[in-house]
Amino acid sequence: MIQRKILVTGASRGLGRAIALELGKLGHTIAVHYGRSSAEAEEIATLIRASGGQAVLVQGDLSSLEGAKAVAVAANEALGGIEVLVNNAGITKDGLVMRMKDEDWDAVIDTNLSAPFALIRAAIRGMLNAKWGRIVNVSSVVGLMGNPGQANYIAAKAGLIGLTKAIAKEYGGKGITCNAIAPGFIESDMTEKLPEALKTKYLEGIPAGRFGKPEDVAAVIAFLVSDGAAYVNGQTIAVDGGLYAH
Ligand code: NAP
């Protein structure tokens, strides 16, 4: 297998942690991006090195376009080029539309949609030169099906699916693929915060009869960034135990 230079954003916790560890285990070089969780990020880099991969740390705030651009520059320097970009970092600031604060709308759109756009724009030049590249955007199944109380998050995640298709059409002829993952209910810090009643309701609708694990998502991303996935482009793959089967 060819070893790639991969930037995983938000790799310090949750899904990003599992994605970075899985790709590192396959022998790739991972830029472990983090915002605040430096100790966790360092631990992940150590685990990646122990499993046979290589790792560099990239710190940076993705809550603005400028911050995202700076992360792209830092990752590019640390890796010596970005061949694979996994836009994983994301936040929620839930609330009913009538009560949603302007700053909560902006924060979620900026971090979950605008930052991935800036990172893609920064990374794609190198991918074009190399005539090879892989972009995976971590969206959400609620970006496909909707959910009350998450208008900002759903708009951002649905926007990310649209961005995925746009990039796939613009650069699909240049050896670059861009796909999205739509995780369902995955056990993580983010989902820990959800009310019990909502968790029970979700579980009832999941044919798999369980919540997902970060590793379930990581396995699909490992495939999407591989050479074997060269003909998969512009797709959104739900990793949700059948929650959104349609
Ligand atoms: P998480 O455990 O809360 O971790 C979020 C990660 O994003 C952390 O590594 C965090 O870094 C980073 N991050 C957040 N805001 C940042 C910022 N402004 N600047 C830099 N880094 C920032 O989240 P998760 O549950 O693993 O979710 C990961 C992705 O999957 C998100 O895009 C989420 O929307 C999506 N998703 C999750 C689920 C689920 O069930 N968990 C379902 C569908 C989709 P630091 O801690 O270092 O600051």
C-alpha cells in the first residue's frame, strides 16, 4: 500500500481520534490536528508511532476562515504536502430556531462548513499538482434527514454534502475524489451530552440495535482514501446502522 500524507482535523478526540489511529495503523503519515486538547493529541501521535505509522502535531483554531487557512499552512509544512484531507472537526450549539442566538448560528456554520471549505481550497492545489488527492468530509445523518433543535448544525452538515458534490464535479477529472460520511449516532463526547430520552428514541430507530463506534466510521474512511476507492466520488455514505435506510 502506498503511504500517504494525511491531515485529520479534530483528531484529538472522538471520531477524529479513531480515524487518525486507523489511518496511522495502515502506515500513513498523519497530521494530528487539535484545537485545545494538546495532551490527548500527543497521546494519539505516540500511539500512531507505536503502531507503525508516522505522526506530526498541528494545533489551530478552526472557528474562522483565517484560522483554517493557518491550519492548512501548518499541516502542509509539517507533512511536506497534504495528499489526503479528512475534514472531521465539528461542534454543536443546539437550540430551537426561535431561540437560537446569532453567535451560535455563526459559530456552527464557521467551524463545520466554512473551515472545511478553506481547508479544501488550500489543500487542492497540491493535489492538482500531484494529480491525486482524497478529501473526506465528515457530515452527519441529520444533514440528510433533519432533526429539531439543530438548525445551525443541519444547515452546516447539509451544506457540507453540497460542497462535497461541488468539489467532486470540479476536480473529479484530476485524480481527486471528494466524498462525505454521514455518521449516525456514534458514541463520543459530543453525544454524551444528549438527553437520555433522545438517546432512547434514536436507539429504537436503529436496525443494528446499537449505537455506532468511532471505529465503524474510521473503517469506511480508510476505504475512501485508498486507491481502491478511486471510482467513488461525490457520494455521501451513511454509517448509521441503517437509521436512515431509504
Ligand atoms: P468531539 O468528540 O466533540 O470532538 C471534536 C473534535 O473537533 C475535537 O478534536 C476538537 O478539538 C475539534 N474541534 C472542535 N472545534 C474546534 C475548533 N474551533 N478548532 C479546532 N478544533 C476544533 O466530536 P465527535 O463526536 O468526535 O465528532 C466529530 C465529527 O463527527 C464532527 O464533525 C461531528 O459533527 C461529526 N458527527 C458526530 C456524530 C456523533 O455521533 N458523535 C454523528 C454525526 C456526525 P479539541 O478538543 O482539541 O479542541
